Amino acid sequence: MMMNPLPASRPRERIIEAASRLFFRQGYCSTGINQIISESGVAKASFYSHFPSKETLAIAWLKQREEVWIRQLKEQIAQHASADRRIAAMYSMWYDQIREEGYRGCGFINMAGEFSNEESPIRAVVRDHKNRVRQLIANYVLNEYRAVMKPSEFEELVTVIYSLFDGAIIQAQNFMQDWPIEAALKASIKMLAQYRAP
């Protein structure tokens, strides 16, 4: 699953593509602007004309990554009629992503972990993204359960499925193995089996 599918032909795209590689490989704080400029092959003036700071670049990268990832996730789950199949499709994306990106985990969580200030604009972007993923699970993956469950129970189900899904990528990164994703998928399906969808 390609997170940066745009051709890196224009300076802005080349900068974001270089930043993506570097942020994943060595982290935000260990990546300097000069290194991004060098690897993207743009002039310093060109860099600053697109991104006044490294923080604005990181936010642009995260937003681009989210746009691609959310679109791909919606495409995956739209192919399936049942919630359990849609959940399996979600985890299939995790399998593809961790193998393609070398078990580097979630770019959003990795980025948030480098900012201790909860008021950081980057932390806000990450929180917004995670809230959107949770809402996507509620509205596109589990929606048919809403009609047969109490609102509090439905919210609990959404939270558990979201937490299993999001936690799986962290543990796959931690162990550099697939089994956390397999375990989270099994637990998610087992959780669904406790409820009857229409």
C-alpha cells in the first residue's frame, strides 16, 4: 500500500517524499532541513517557498498521508458486505503496510511520540486523524450494528475494535513480526460474534 503515490516531479512533492523517507527512517527530531533539501534535490529558497518550517512540512506530509490512507481504506472495506469481512480488509491493509514500510509502524503515532507538548499542532493533527479513523470504523465498518445495540454499547464496540486495530500496528512494529496483527484480527472477529447484526 503506497503512502506517497504521487510522482515526485515537482519541488513540493519531492520535498514531501524525501521527508517521508527520512521521518520514517530516523525520526522527525533527528532529521534536519538541510538533509531534506539535499535528498529532495531542491534549492533552499525553493524549500522555504513551500514550507516556512520543518513543522509545516511535517503537517503537510501527515495530511497527504492521511488522504491517501483513508481513501485506500474506504476502497478496501467498500468491497465487502459484512462487518467481519470489512474488518478483515482493514487488517489486510496493515499487513501490506508493515511489509512495504519495513515494520516502521504508524507514521502518525511515531510523529506524536516526538512531541511532549500536548498543544503541539502536530499532536493536534495526529489526534484529528485518529478520531477520523475511529469514526470511519463506526460509520463504514460497524454501522449495521448501530440499529441493534444501545448507543453506549455501540460506542463501546467501536472503541474496542478501533483500539485493537490501532494497537496492532504498534505491536507489529515493536516485535517486527506479523502475529500482533493476526491476534488483533481474531479478537476483533470474536468481539463481533457477541452481537447480532440485522
